[in-house]
Amino acid sequence: MRNVDYFYRLMMLFHFRKNDSRVWACMVILISHFSFLIPHSFAQVGEYRTDLAIGGNVGYSMSNIAFVPEVPQGQLGGLTFGFTARYTCEKYFSSICAVVGEVNYAQIGWKERIWDKQDRPVVMLSDSTQSLAYSRKMSYIQVPFLARLGWGRERSGLQFFFQLGPQIGFFLNEKTETNFDRTTQTKNQRSSYVVAQDTMAVENKFDYGIVVGGGVEFSNRHLGHFILEGRYYYGLGNIYGATKRDYFARSNFGNIVVKCTYLFDIIRTKNSKIK
């Protein structure tokens, strides 16, 4: 209970708006998760660990943006890769507790689904053999910090894991791919009249949100750790302004990521009983 009380008092320092339910929901998840993960901060109950492993990761992301007013979209694919570090601190009953930090380069954004009112692709005015296409790919440096729970083998064999935590992102650049002139193509052909995003540059360069993921890890005492993971990121920030004077009330990211990670041990706990 002391852990829960501590995190509750800490989060009360942040004065979120009462109607911002998505922020409060994510904060509740984080508080509950971290208060469960760190019982050893007040009393040593489980078996301690001092394992440090580092390595790299590479993956593929499928992203979109939750615009309000809504913009019809599909998933935009992009690459992600970077550096991973993991510190394992304790085995608490059957749960292996660790923290994971990453620094990643990621390509994310959105891909519009430009259809007419009959749910058919809108063709170009200048070439009826082609349909309108528009996508915006943005490059970010993303830094997640995750609390991790694992079940299974630590040194040799399989381990299943779940992890959760905050992530921040820093905008680098953006690239638009389209096959029509946005200033001359009329919008009355579309089923959606929301087209302001097509000509708006990113306003907020800093992004933040919540990451949740899980997967499987295969470990070998001599070769290292091989990890396959699925992950979802829910953005709490907006790429555009969200005041009453702005066009969009909301423009936050949602990403699905599948990635592979390889880690090798730098520091390993000396305990022959660890399997």
C-alpha cells in the first residue's frame, strides 16, 4: 500500500483537465503497474538480480493519427530501429522484474483513404486511370522507458514477458507522398470534407504517450538473448494545436510495432541456481 500511496501523491502534482479521460486512464494504468513492480524498493522480498544486457532492435511499425474531426485512414508502414538496454533487478516469486530503456529511430505518420460517397476510390481529375493517394511519413527519435515482468527461463530457454511504460518522442522531419495537386483538386469528390491536414506542417515537435507490449524471449548462456515482441503505442500529445481556435481538437498517434531485439550480457548475477 505504501507504493500505491507514494505514486498517488506524486501524480496529484499534475493538474490534468477533468474531461481529459484518456490521460487519467493511462495514469491509472502506470501507477498500478509500477507500484506492483517495485515492492523491493521498501523491503527485499524476492531474489535479487544485478543483470545488465545491451543490444539493438529492428522492427516494422503500422501507424495512423486519431484526428478530430475524423480523417479516413489506413495504416502507414515504416521502419524502426535503435539501441536497447535492460537491467534485471529481482525475481519476485515467479516473476522476473526488470526495466528496459531504448533510443529508437522511427518512421510514423498517416495514410489517407480517399473514397467517394459510394465507397469507391476517388480518381484524379487529370488522369482517370489513377486514384488519389496521400500519405505523410514523419521521422522521430523515440525514447521508451518500460517496466517489465517475465515468466520462464532467465539464462537458458524460453521466457514470456509483458511490459508497460511511458515514451517520449522528438520530431526530426516529414515527407509527403501524393499524386495530385492539393491546391487544385476539389474536395467535393470526397466522402470526407476534412482536408486541412494535407497542407498543415507539424506544429508540436515533442510527442509523449504510453507503450504496452509483450512477447517471447529465447536465451542462451553463450549466445545472448533473442526477443520477438509486439507493441502498441498510444499518444497523449497532438501534432497540431488543440485549442478552441485550432482546426483539430485532437491529432494523436496510434502505432502497432513488431520488433526483434538482440541483447548480450554485460553484467550477470553470480548464482549457479539461476536457470
